[in-house]
Amino acid sequence: MSLLTDVLSRIFPRLFKAPAPAVEIATVRDAPRLSQLHRASFHRGWGADEFEQILIERNALAHRLRQGRTVIGFIVSRIAADEAEILSVAIASNQRGRGYSRDLLRTHLGHLAGQGLKKVFLEVEENNRAARALYERAGFRVVGRRERYYKDASGEQLNAVVMQRDLS
Ligand SMILES: CC(C)(COP(=O)(O)OP(=O)(O)OC[C@H]1O[C@@H](n2cnc3c(N)ncnc32)[C@H](O)[C@@H]1OP(=O)(O)O)[C@@H](O)C(=O)NCCC(=O)NCCS
């Protein structure tokens, strides 16, 4: 969506209702865009080379959210034995709050379950309300806590919670 369409769609939501974005498998070619989205979302953003490293691994699964020609979100997991860990999920800041991450997560979990995996884990900053709401709504529950796990831009140390969900 262009900036103009995005602004108009906020003023006249009915006239400019964008079609629901598509959830698709992400590949190593998406690495630069995923890095851009990650850097805009997290204090310690991952570079395109870091995404490339992850995405070429056979035990990685990544989905992208595509609106028209623009990738507006992603989710990436790493698989080990019969478990997966969600490494990161992000939606472009101008597309948040529209329920898109729910679709992305639902599809991603479906693929993990389809591979016969039994459990999914993730770590999330304790006060990240949007992410916690997303995961809780999807059936994740808190199974642990990590003190001073993240640092924010001001250097403040933040706690993380570990969340888990069964896939079977
Ligand atoms: C977390 C994130 C992916 C959620 O994406 P999103 O598309 O905006 O979320 P959705 O619109 O699908 O909403 C998901 C849930 O979060 C809730 N939510 C959204 N924004 C919220 C906010 N600012 N505060 C509290 N709850 C919020 C929604 O109400 C919804 O809950 P519900 O299903 O109970 O109604 C997005 O905010 C993001 O990219 N954040 C930056 C990166 C990040 O923090 N990733 C997670 C790291 S583990």
C-alpha cells in the first residue's frame, strides 16, 4: 500500500479497505526486507546476513505476510527434534492492530503441527502487551521467567517470560 492509500484508508476505511494480506512461506530472498522490519521493531535488530543464516538452515520455518507487493510482516521459528522455538515475529508499525499477526501465527502453527511437532516455545518481554495478548489468545501459557533478559534502547534491563503451547 502506498503512503497516500494508507492515509486515505484510515480516513475512509470503507472505501479503501485493503484485501487481507497473504501468508506465504518466506525464503532467503526475503532476508533484506525481514531485516528491515526487524530493525524497525526491536532495539537489537538483526541484519540481512543474520536472516540469511537462519533461513538457509533446513530446520528453520518462516512465513511472510504480503500485502500487494509489500511484505508487511513475518514470523520465524527454529525446529529441534519434535519442538519448535518462535525466534521472532513482527508486523510493520503502520499495519499493527488489524489482527494480521493472528493470521500469521495461526498459519505458522498449522505448518509446525503439520510437520508432526509436539510443542512450541518462545520468549517475550514481560511487558510487551500486544505480543502477550497475541500468544495468550493463540493458546500459549507462561511456563517460566528470565530475569533481566533483554535490554531496551535506554539500557534498562527487562524481564522475559517463556511461553509454551502444545501442538497436538
Ligand atoms: C506483537 C505484534 C506482532 C502484534 O501484531 P498486530 O498485528 O499489531 O496484533 P493484532 O492486531 O493481531 O492483535 C493481537 C492481539 O494483541 C492485542 N493488541 C494489539 N496491540 C496492542 C497493544 N498496543 N496493547 C495491548 N494489546 C494489543 C490485540 O487486541 C489482539 O488481542 P485480542 O486477539 O485479544 O484482541 C506487533 O505489535 C509487533 O510487530 N510488535 C513489535 C515486534 C514485537 O514485539 N514482536 C513480538 C516479540 S516476541
